[in-house]
Amino acid sequence: MRFSLRPLIARCALAAALPLAAAAAFTLSTAATSTVAHAQQMPAGAKQPGEFPRVKLTAGMFVIDAAVAANDADREQGLMYRTTLAPNEGMLFVFGENAVHCFWMKNTLIPLSIAFMRADGTITDIDEMDAETTNNHCPRNNGVYALEMSKGFFSSKGIKPGMKIQGLPQP
């Protein structure tokens, strides 16, 4: 009796491929659900990104579109729950007192860079912050502003401590 192994091999390959395809579909579905879940975690009463006042800042030749967080509730929320930032978009934190203002990244889904500034806009410190961590990021110097941008923004633009940010609102 003669038989061919091709149908058997094809059936085995199909049988092996189906679980892999199902696993891949589950993984993609889970990733999409996870992304949606992150986007849906914004608590009731939290501001949507477009609801923050905005200001145009300049750092050398670079223009920055910054949302402004100038009160306790806005500073507490900051960039939490956001999943993206436009290339030159960030958030400016304005404080009423010249002090050391520390930050952390709890519920912040994207990695950020932060520049701490004095009242005259001079950058005193820059730090890199990983997403969803509770490490404290504190400047070594007192200041009244902090500007969060996508991670690596300041270094990629050559912006360093000692340089000034222009267009800051009054604290």
C-alpha cells in the first residue's frame, strides 16, 4: 500500500499553526485592551489634555507648546494617563514659591525629561524619568518652574543647565 506523507505533514503544520495564531491574536487583543485600559484609567474629574491652558515657550531656536499646570489639582495630575506627546509638546509646572519641587512618575505612562528653572527661566537641573515609577526626582536648586517633555528632548536639542527658557508666565 502506498500513501503520501504530505497531507499528514500539512495537517500537523496546520494543527501547530492554529494555536500559534490564536496565541498571537490573544496577545494583540490583550495589548490593545491594555492600551485602552490605560487610556480609560483617567479618573472622573481629571482634565483632558486639551483643557489645560497653553503657552508657547522658546528654548534657543526651539518652540515648545506647553500645557500649564499652575494650581494644586493641575500640578497633581500633570501628564498622568497620557499615552503620547507631540514632538515639541510638554507641560509647564508653575509654583507660587521658590523651593525644591520634587516629581515622580506614578500613573505617568510615557517616559519624560524634566527641566527645573528659576524665576528668570534659567534651567538649573535636568533629569530623565522612567514611566510608571515612584522614584523622586528633585532638583539640587530652588526654583519656581518645571518643564516636562518627552524623554531625551533636552539632550537631543542641546539644551543644558544655564540656558534660559523664554515666554514663561508669572508665577
